[in-house]
Amino acid sequence: MLLPPMQPVPLAEVPEGLIPFIIGAAGAGFPSPSQDWQEDAICLIELLRLDRAASFVFRISGNSMIDAGIYDNDVVVVDRDTRAVDGHIVIAIVDGGFVCRQLARRHGGVYLEARNSRQHYEPTPAEGIEIWGVVRTSVRDFRR
């Protein structure tokens, strides 16, 4: 399923699929002995405890959140039932379009802030802006 950039797709419309789960950990340091057997299959919706009715997926467009680990073309899962608090990565509606930013409370105000130290983005005051949902997780395709 192809996802359009920065447009919500209800999780309920994303085809279900189980991913084979291999027993053992994949070492990120020194190699460890391999355990080459499949335990079962996991459902990412169950693993992440997502509510299909309140969860949406977005394909990210742009590099404003790379310091938060969210890159251009990543897919994020957004929960509309979670209340956004200081520090959450959110999807918000700004000037009629969706943006991905970090919610920040400082100096008595609430702001949407980009997370890219290589490029300057002005914080956006959150007054009058709709917080659409909270980003729960992201997925990156390393084959690119």
C-alpha cells in the first residue's frame, strides 16, 4: 500500500499482516550465536497496543524532525486518543496542512518546534493550532 506524503490513512484501512518472529536477539554490538528458528508471528498492532479505530499512519515529507529520529519518507503511527503533553512528537494542523513537530511548553507559552540542528526553523506558537494526534512510533525502510 502506497502512502501519500503527510496525509492521514486510518490504520483500519491498512492491510493486516503478521511478521515472522525469530527467537533470540540481533546483537547491535558483538556477534552472538544465532538461534535459527521461528517462534511465531507477531502483529505490530498488538505489539504496540494500537487502537485500530484511533490510529492513523502518515508518510513524513521533509527533514524538520531528523534530530528526533524521524526522516523524510518515514512512516509514523499517530494516536488520536492520546492527550499531547510537553515533549510529545505530534501531528498538528498549521495553515491548513499537517506538520510533524515536538510540543514544547516554555516561557509561559506552548510551541511546536522542529528538531533539526542543521537547519533553522522558527518555533510556531500553538495558539489556534489543532493538535491532530500524538506520534507513537515510526518505521523506516533501510533499502532506500
